[in-house]
Amino acid sequence: MVELQRGYQLKKLRSDRGGEYTSLEFSKFCEEMGLERQLTIAYSPQQNGVAERKNRTVMEMVRTMMHEKKIPLKFWAEAVNTAVYLQNRSPTSALDNTTPFEKFSGRKPSVKHLRIFGSLCYINIPSQKRHKLEETGMKGVFLGYGICEKGYRVFNLETKKIELSRSIIFDEKAMWNWELNEEVQVTIPWHEEESLRISEIDSYSNESLQSVQSPQRS
């Protein structure tokens, strides 16, 4: 991707001795691509210090995000993807207080669509998938952003599956109690905006969406 988008050629690859890096298939791939392999000595992570420190930063962020909203460990990969997504859009002193996204793409990233990980939300049900008198939304838990799509990744509490949706209502002052299977309201003192936020990721707009409605609460 770097070679196609930025014109730079990858020449060397340094990694630890994990099985994913020492397999015959991966070694053959690197040989075909003309990549020089560099492996660290066993129990010497300092030889790949930049990558190891970045891994630690990501995992500390993941642990904080998951504990804050009491997210089950089975969703750790979703938290990792979200943490990396956010760090790529956060200023860093290593890049003169600009974001990695801006350094790579040459344009400033939009942050209007960012939401609190693990918040309760309502997924809009397209009119093609429901009757006129059926509910227009389903309750879910926000787990991150689409990798190849402009959409939010949400765990649907009814279907028990992770779905992609672009039109969602967020209730960032609420979370899901996974043990009791019920909604819980939380206090966020520093959060000054309205607790119920409507977002459409296509336009990153704060305008109200007439087509998105949350189901009535009991």
C-alpha cells in the first residue's frame, strides 16, 4: 500500500521471531518481493524498540477503553483497531505535533465523526428491511470504525453480530451491562455535549437526520 500510494519502496523488514514471521510461506513471500529480513535475538525486544514501544502504547489504550465501558475480552481486536484508528488521527511530538494521517496523506483528518468506544447506540434499520409499523432502530454497542468502509462497527444486541452502519444515534452517557443484559446510565462530568448524538459518517455532519429514529424505551 505504501509503494502504490506514496511511491516509496519497502527494502528491509525487522521483526521478532514469532511464528507468523518465521513461517516458510512468509519467508518465500519476502524473497519474491526482494525484502531483506532482519530478525531480533530471542528475548531481546529492545532490538526492535520502536515497534515494541508502539505496541505497548496501543495495548495500554486498549486496556483503558475496555475497562472504562466493561467490554468483554472477546472484543479485544475491535478495541485494538479503534485505538490505532484514533492514534493515527492524534497529534504526536514525533511528527512535529501533526497527525500520522496528515503526514501520510497530506490532508488533515476529520474528527467530527469520532465517538466514545463502547457507548450504547441505535442502529438505523433500512426501510427495505422492515415494514412500515416495525421499529426503525435496534440497540447496539459501538465498537469502532470501518476499515474499508465509511461506517461504524456496532455489535447488534439483538442479532449478536457485529454490523456496519453509517446512520446511528449515539447515547454516550449510557453503556451496556453485559452480565445483566441491561442498559446502564453513566456520569461523564467532562462531557459537555448532549448525551444523545446523531451521526451520519458520510457527511460528518451534526445536522439532524430525519430518517433515523431510536426505538421507544420501556
